[in-house]
Amino acid sequence: MAASSRGSRAVRGIFSSSPTICSRCATTRFYSAAAATETKASVTDAAPPPASTKTPYPYDIRSGLVLTRPPLLTRTLHPFENAYYFYQKRLEERLNTPFITSIYFKPDTAAQLDWSLKVQERGGTVAKELGTYHGKSSKAWDDELKVGDQLSSQESVLNSLLKDAAARVSDDAEVIAPEDVVPVERPAERLSEADKKNDVRRLDRQMERTLYLVVKGPDGWGFPADVLKDENLHEGAKRVMDQAAGVNMNTWLVGRVPVAHVVQEPVLGKDGEVQKMGQKTFFIKGRIMAGQADLKGNPFGYTDFKWLTREELEKELAPEYFRGVRNMMADR
Amino acid sequence: MASSTSITGLFSRLSLLSRNTTTATMKTATTTPTPRLFSTTSSFLARKAPPPASGGSAPKAARRNRQAPKSENFFRIRTLRRNMFSPAPPPLRMARLRYLRHWTIHRAWQLFRRKQHEAIDKERSRMHAGMYNACEELRKTVGPGSRGEGYLYRVAMEKKGVYGLEGVPIEYARFQTDSPAKEAWNHEWKR
Amino acid sequence: MSRCQAVARPLARQLRPQCAIRPFTTGAARASAAAETSSAAAAQPSPLDLDPNSVLPEFESDLIKAGKMPIGSRRRRVAMRTTASLPFEQLPYQAFQEARAILAADRQEKVAKIQEELEKISLLEKKDAALVKGGQAMKDTKLASLRRYVEQLKIQADINDPLVKKRFEDGLGDMDKPIYRHYAERKWRSYDYRLITQRIKQFNIVPDVLPKLDPVADVQLYFRQSKIPPGEIVDSLVSENPPRLRVQVFDKGPRLVSLVVLDSDVPDVEKDAFSKRCHFLAANISLSPSDTSLPLSRIRAADQLAVPWLPPTAQKGSPYHRLSIYLLEQKPDTKLDVAQLKELYASRDGFSLKSFRDKFSLTPVGFNMFRSVWDDNTAGVMARHGVAGADVEFRPTRVHSLKPPVKPRGWEAKRQGPAYRHLWKYTKRIKGLSNARGWTKRR
């Protein structure tokens, strides 16, 4: 044992015996020194509790879980970003060295025929999404897109890429007739069915945002939480999740450190006795990767659940409750 | 100089033909009764006439041997050699107002990026502050049960099993994409 | 065409495969297409095509025939067709307009912030100093830092405006506005300031005249409408008339300055040294950022001019004279007593800028300099202005080296003695080294 911690033990003995010094200050002060020793010693051997022996601690300690679904989609770009990227692409077109077709395609192959057909349709422009623009011609200076042109939007970029991906020449180098060209399947919409119906129970809604699982208990909407029963925070959170929302979720608890806390002060009588216990709720952050919550048969009396974004939570939760947890929520 | 090489090329081609046809074409081409020589240098005069073609295969073979054999990548290398050393395009030049527009766009982009970065910084410090406050509260907490002050905090700070191969599940390593999967979320997942 | 080619052409023509059909058809097709386009173009000359500012290439010839020459490049004309009537900030380009929206939003934020800070300032001004933590000193510090922040915000609000930049580059900026002063200062610091500090260093102005000098205002020097770069040697006939200064200060508001022109290399024969002489001294000159011209010949008022202009002259043989111009800022709202100045510095000689600065608590803010040497016109200038000493020529005294003379060195010098008699034909009578009378080369 290090000398410093030995000293602190000695002094702690003095402090706990002398009534003039506030025990809270003393323990707060010495914690940093004691922590070094405690981490080495097993966590199960508890330090002698100085305060709890005198008066019972007036708080219930609860462990809660903020189960979040991370964003599935990239964010929608700002219109300025779209315009800027397009602008830069055209500048790049003015500055790059020309595309040499013969380097990439063997002569008289299906791939080469396909390529030349598509480039011809684009008016000779090599880039797929830039419209008809030649960076080396005498009109190259006219590279700025006019206001209101949809060419720079993500939608039109997607369309041009899809159009380019469709095969126009068969394997035996025959041009496929336009009515026989098989278009490439479009990727799914960013706005899902659940968004349109505003189904707050489904997890495929608001796919650009983080969703948070809230449940409706006896005292309104909140994150699932329960009083600790001689266990640690993350164990408690795991138990709460399994009991409240069922086991059919693929989840991951991000660390054991609480990310938020909500404190409800105890109600004290005139002579200091506790009339109503306070509550300290610590929240562990969890991520869900598959599955769905199922409140069937939960012991906490939860009747309903929702997957909500940050803004929707602000409307749903009580203001002081939201103030306690809002710091852990990401912007998107 | 280019013209003379083309002439030699012609002659090499001519030598493939039989001797008779050569003289015949020469006659038609030049209209002089006697075949005139293109070059009158002494070396050319001193050169002996080729021996009469005995079947025509011998000179062909000799010519093939003179050429270096083409590698299988010959055409690919030729394409690369022609195009790899193309001069870099000239730098962009802009007129005054065009440059001013470019400057405006550039400044706006810098500003936009800075605001984004500041927003990210703010978000992170906010989340960190939230964690810090929660941990501070936890450190001052007594319990659960007969545990002493700060017990839960010490456990929370333990890093056993947090890192390593088992630390983060592989399903969590999913990138954000521009469009959702066909089935955006697997609601029917069972343990 | 070379002769060989000419001769071989009919030969080659015979050998070439017969493929004359394709070129004809393509040529015909091309010709018909060209005819089509020309007919289509000729069909529709729009009113824009009759304007020499916006005519398209295909209508140029018509216009030239009509006696009007097209203006500018073809590229410019195409651009003018679409955007000629629009002011710059309304040009309909997507990235540009989106960028302007971003910048405008940022400007709004900055302006709101300025309002906020101004309210804070007014609140703090009203507050009693006793209630501020730290007393009056702290209140002043806080006010000063708030005001500095507001100035900074004012610059930031406008610094992204392309029109402001354009106006400044055109020289149309209003120097009473902080953003233009900011641009001007940045431009000055990028080159002219560095040049001036280099001159201060290389001409030893700093230890010779002042112990410390860091200019914060741009001072340019003009003699007879021509700009003199700092440190230039100026002909004495040119510098006979007082110069004109162009002074640009970069902080706001009017202020009073004093102006000193000083020759710091006047030879003093008695002391065998150099002394200083005041060539011009004026005080209480009002300056502001928007008012930049300062002709020395116009400073005549009795409460401004203390010592009139004396043309710089350098006597023959004396090294170049450093004529330096100092702009010293007076304390706010204090006027110097010019009568006292006249009395003090009427004799011009032995003027000390350092004592002048300390006596009247001035701050040097601007600096420029030129040099003066003896030239053909100096005698005339001295005669016209009654400066004595045109008939004196200085000669530098020879200062002999204190080192002992060095013995001759080298292969030849070493072999001069009789021991090397057999080598004398190589070591004696060598051009540049020795002759019949012995060793001639020194050192």
C-alpha cells in the first residue's frame, strides 16, 4: 500500500471519530486517494460506510437505460453543399487531364461499345452527373449552374448514376433496343412507410435521426428504470431492459458509465426525518441493432412504448426530466 | 526528313513484290524509258542488286528477324506511353467578376465548414458535460444496500471487458448509407 | 513539298487502296449540315444580335458590314447576352446565390451580436463604478474590451461581402468605415510596412534618432507629383520645394499630429562628428482616415507652422544625408504652443527628436525617408536659400590600418632568396609581382 493512501486511512479514522467535520466533505476529499487502492482491491470488498451507519441514505438509487437507435442514413445535404459540390466538380472537369478511353477499354469489346454509346448520349461528357459540359472546349468558361437548376440535387445525381448503370450493349456486343433495356433497380426511398403513417412504434422511422425508446409508466413517459437491488449500474440497466422490453432485441450497452442522471429530492420532516424517499436515477446508454421492444408481462407496469427523436421527446417528457437527460442526446 | 523515311518505307514495301512488277510500276510511274534511280549517292550505286528471288520466302524471313518481337502488352504500353506524358492543363484563369464570385463561394464554404465544426465541438462537449455531471453525482451516492459512498462510481469506472475484440459487437459497425436497405429494420429479430 | 515526295506521289496513289467513296459522302453530308445551320442562323437574328455588345459569332459579319464593330471577346458577348442587365449580386448562379444566402445569414448573426454588445456597453456605462467589481479601473477595462470586441464584430460582419471587397479594390472604399480601414491596413502591412521597417533598420534610424520606432500609419512621400520610394536619393532641385505627404491612418476619428523633417547627417567639422538639423516642423495638424493628403507647402497657419521648409543640401564630399519624416501623434485634444516651438527650434541645428517627443509627450506613428547627396544643382539651391558651405569640399581622412604589414607570400615570394638562384628566371621579373628592382606586389 502506498504511503499516501496509508496516511489518508489514518486521517479518515480521525475524521470519522470527530463530529465537527462534515463527513461528506471528508469523503469527497479523500476519494481520489482511496480510489487508487480500491481499484486494486476487489470491488466486492466494500469500504466501511461512514455515513450510512448513522442515518439511512434518503435516496433510492435507480438504474435506467436510454436505448437509442443510431441514424441509419447519412444526413440530407444543405442546398449550399449540393451547389458547392457541383461547382467544384465542374471546376475539376476544367482542370483534369483528359479521359483516355483506350486505356480503360479494349477496342471492339462490348464494354467499349457500351461506354461509347453512353458517352455519346451524354453529349460527349465523360462525367456522369455533370450534364453536358466540356471542360476543355471554348465554352468551358460557362461552368456555373443557374439558379433553380435541379442538376446539382442528390436526386438527379442518383438518376444519372442509375441511368449509366443500365447495360446498353449485350454480352455478344449487340446494341440492346431502348425498349429492351433493363433498368437498374432503384434504391429504397429515404422516407419510409412508417414515416408517412407516423408510426412511432416502428424503428424504421426518421432514419436520419437518432431514436430513443421511451415507455409509459405509472408516472408518465420516461426511460425504463428500476431501483437497484444490490447490483451495479450496468447490470441493473441490463436487467431493466430485459424485464421491461423483452429479450428480442440485439442491443449493446455502451460502457458502464452513466450518461445522464435525474435527481428527485427527498421530502424531509421538520426534525429531519425522511417523509418521502428521494430518487437518483442514473442512465446507461444502449444501442439497438435489431429487434423490437415488447412490453408483454413487464413487472414495472409499463403500458406503452415509443421510438422518438430528440424534438419529439422534448414535447413528451416532463420538463425537469428532459433537462436531466437532454445533454446526452446527439444533435441528430 | 519525314518524306525520305516514307520513301524508304515505300521501297521496303516494293521489295516484297517481284522484280518484274517493280520495274513495271516504275515505268508507269515515271514515264522515262530507263528506270531512274531516286538516289544517286555513291553508297547506293555501290550496293549490289539483291540476288534474284528464289521463291520469295527468303527475304521475308530475313525481314521478320530484323524486327523486335512485340510483347503481349505492346498495344497497352503504346497507349500508356502516348497518353501518360500529356501536359498538365493550364491553371484556371478567371475574369474579375468571375473571380469575385469564386471568392464569395469559397468564403461561404469556409464559413459553413467552420459552423459545422463548431456545432460538432459543442455537441461533444455538451455530451461530455452530461456524463461528467452524472459521474460526479454517482460519486457522491451511497449505496445500494450497505455499500459505501462512491462504490457504484468505482464499478462504473472499471474498464474490464470494455475494450478488446469482444468490446464492440460487429453488428454495430454498420455505416450510414444514402438509402436504406430493402428491409430497413429487422423487427422480427429473435434471440 | 519535298522533291522525293513529289516524285513518289503518283506511285503512292497507285498503291493506295481504292476507297474514294466514303470521303465524298461525308464531305457532302458535312456541307449540307453546314448549309442548314447557316440558313437556320440567318433566319433568326434577334435584337441582341444587332447590338455590338452581345452579338453572336455568326452575326458578326453582318454587323461589321453595317459599320459597327463587335465589342470585346466572343466569350464576354455571350455572357453579356444573359446577364448584362443584372447587378453583380443578383447574377443567377446557383452556387453563388446559395453562398450569398449563407453569408447574409452570418451577417445577420453578427449584427445581432453587435446590438447585444452595444446594450451591454450602455448598461455598464450607466452603472456606478462602485457597484462594479474592481472599481473604476475594472469598469474602464471592461468598457474598453467590449468596445474592441464591437469593432472586431463590425469588421467580421462585412468582411465576406464581395461588393465591399470590390469597392475597396477599386479604391472607392469609405475609410470612415471600419471594414475599409481593415482592408487598407492589411494591404499596407503586407508590403509597405515591411519596407518601411526595413529602411528603419538598414539606415540605423532606430538607434540614431529614436530608441524605438514602430510605424502604425502609412506615410507616402511625393515630390512634384512623383512618388518617392522610401530611402531614394532625391535630386536637390527636386527637393527644393516642400513635398506632399499622403497619410493614411487606420484607426477611427480625427486627431492632431506634429510633423518633423530631420536631417540626421549634418557634418560638424569642429567636433569631427555628425549632428542633426531640423528642416521642417509643424504641429496641430488635423488628420483623419478619410483625409489623406498633407502638402507641406499648404501648412502656413500661425498655430501650425513652427519651422518652415529648408531644402535639404549635402555638401560636396559628405556622405549621403538621411532626411527622415516623422509623424507624431499628440495627446487627444491638446494643442502644442507653436510660439514656444518657434522659439525653441528656430536655430534648426542640434535638433533632437527624442527630446521633442518627451517634452511634448508625443507618440511617433508614421515614418518615411529619403536621401540627399551633392549633385550639380546643390550649389544653386544653397545659393538661393542662403545656406553657407557650398564652397567647401569634404575629404575623408585616411585611416591607416593598425595591423603590421604582411610579408610577401606565395610560391614566388618564397623563392626570391639566393638559395633558389636556379629558379630566379621563374620567380623574378614577373609581371604584376616583381621587376628588376625587386618584389613589387603588396600583400
